Amino acid sequence: MQLPEHGANPHHVYERLGIDLPARVLDFSENVNPAGPPQAVRVMWPNLLAEIGAYPDPAGEPFISAVADFHNVSKSQLFVGNGAAELLALIAERYRGKRAIVVHPTFSEYEATLHAKNVDVIRVVASETDGFKLPLNEIKQAMVSAAVLYVCTPNNPTGMMPERRELTDLIRYGADVGCDIVLDEAFIDFVDEKLSLISAIKENPHVIIVRSMTKMYAIPGIRLGYVVANETVIEGIKELAPHWNVNGMAARIGAVCLPEESFRQQAIQHSNRQREQLTSFLKSHNCTVTDSVTNFLTFKVGQGRDANKLYLDLVERGIVLRHSENFRGMDGRWFRIGMKNEADMAVLTEELERWFAEN
């Protein structure tokens, strides 16, 4: 039975499996900040009612100006959209009928949006035995005949951050062979904003960076993200996008979120602490854990234990992990866990402890 392609919406997992939804479900399959939106969003929420009766600004103000200030870039280098999924779909149109490289295991929307635009996808799969590190030589060989390379940094689902020298090497090589680079930095704000390659856009017009507001600011319901790229690339995306593609409430909320430095630092500290504790726990039970640097990790159980049984047993107990059935190179043997609040993490480790003792 095919499980849902994405995390979140755990009721769909129970529907697919034919299992009654328990009274309590803890969803570790999604990786949104467990703190919820910043306090500033909660305070402004009642005043957002006025946005319902007004058409939003077509350029995405005041959010686009807030992004420009935050990254110190021109608004002409920005396009804001209805979440990263919309942005990826618009970017894919740029490569219609061409060839794209997708490095797996990774976010399924890259291939989904590319296939929808009749793009020929070249799959490069990072090796589990090599710790899922970027296979640079294989990637470079493919870049010679491709129009674009997609890299998730930090990677989803492994949580691993490619080394900066690796990314700059690929960017330089892309300039030499005429291959664009799309960098998905959806989770980089859980690591360190200094690691972003937005500063490289000015000197590298073939680099396109996708950012999401969903994860850090816990606002998946309003859908908000942005692209940073060369002005020519941005103009091409604008021509494809519908008018008013960002709603007025989302634009207001996004503008309030970006200045929240203290909020971000607290989220980083929390996710680091929970990830390190869970990593230690899993390794003590003979699990293999990825070297994640963000607010989630992936792991696989040790030899002799049944990954499918673990998944189903936890689902029965009201705990949903992110399966890896549709992550190439992981193929159902690994699980992704998003970091939650301390109480939920305690329940998870308690249930895992119980399962390890029984299996």
C-alpha cells in the first residue's frame, strides 16, 4: 500500500493503512517549529481581519520589502510566492523540455514539478555507505549535459549540510558548463543564516535560491516563501505567476516574522538540544543516525529489527514517523523524525524504548 508522499496530515496515513485514528496522535512526520508562530503574529492576528476585504498587493508587500531588508538584496532579485511548492513549480517551467539533475534522497516536489513540465530528470543518488555525502564527481559528469542541478541544503530528509566548498565548487562548475544551480534552503534558518549562499547571487546569475517561511515560523497554513535570483530569472518567474499569488494576510505575517531574531535563536537551541538527545538515545539502541544539523534527523534500526514493523507498531500507538518509501536511496529502511516539544519527545523515546525492548 502506498503511503502519503509527504509528512504532515497524519489522518491520511491512518486512512491508507485502514487503522482507526487514535484519540491522541503525535505527528513526528512534519518538521515545523513546535513553538508555534512568534508572539508578534499572535498579537496582530485580530487585526488581520481587515485584510480579508482588500485585494493584496500584487508584488507581495509588505513581505517583499522585509525580505529585501533582511538579506540586503534588491527587490528586483526577489519573488515571493504561495509557499515553496508554488515556487518550485514556477522554476520548473524555466526548464521545460530540458534536462535537470536531482540529487537523492531528497524532497519529492523537485521531480514532481519537473515531470509536470516535461523535464528529463537525471537522478544522482547519494550513497548510504558514504554517509549520504554529495557524490561530486557523478554530479559534475551529469552537469555537462543538464540545464539545471537541484540541491537541498541542508538536505531533506537527512538533515545534512553540504560543505560550503562543495557548493561553491558546483557553482563554479555550473558557470563553466552552462548549468543552473537551484539551492533549496528551506531549513537553513534552523542552522545558521551565515551559511546561506544568497550572497553569491550577485556574482553568479545562474544560481537560484528557494526559501520557505513555513518551518521556522510555524505558519504552514498560510503558505509563504520566496526566491532569490538574478533579475532576469526573477522577471521570467513573474511572467509565469498569477496575479495576487500571495494573500494579504500572509504578506503581513511574513513581514512581522523576519525581524524575530530572538525567536529564531531559541528555536535553533531547542532543535539542537532535542536532536542531540535523540541521536544519543537512538545510537545507544544500535540505530544508525544521519549527521543532521537541523530540526529533524533520519535513522534506521539495527540489523535483525524490522523497519516496517516499527513504523506500523508506532502508528498503532498514535505516533507517526516520516516513512522513507519515496526517498530514493532510503527505500523504506529509514525514518525521519521532526523535533517537537520536550513532552512529545519524552513520549516518543518512551515508546521507542518499549519497542526496542520487545523487538
